[in-house]
Amino acid sequence: MIAIAGAATGYGLYGNSGLLVHISGTNSEDYTSGDGDEVHGSAGRDRDYFAKFSLVDQAGHSLRLSAEKNENSGLYRWGRR
């Protein structure tokens, strides 16, 4: 079984504003069951994306915007054969 995972996060401040960005990832391949058979459809791919912008203390007001996306592909085997 091959699995790859990774993550990266960046954050920056400029005056009263800030930006946060996060990216993650996971890969895998088909796994082998206990009886030695390869289980097709068990491979997966996950991704997470997140970004947030904040603007605070501007004449008594604050603004916060964020966006998030989560992807999930591949087939997952559930139950018995």
C-alpha cells in the first residue's frame, strides 16, 4: 500500500489585516485484503483547501472572509464481499 500525505500553511500580517491559507493532501492505492486479494475501489484521494482574510479594528468595524473546499475521490469498499 502506498500512501502520501502533505500539508502547507501560510499566514501573513500587514497592518490591521491578516491572511491565512492552508492546503492539505492525501493519496493512497488499492489495499490487499486478509486473503491476499487486492481490494479494488479502495484507492482514495483527499484534498482540503482553506483561506481566511481578516481586516480588524477599522474605525470600529471588522471584516472576516473565509472560503473552504474539501475534495474526496475514489471508491471505498463498504460491507462484505
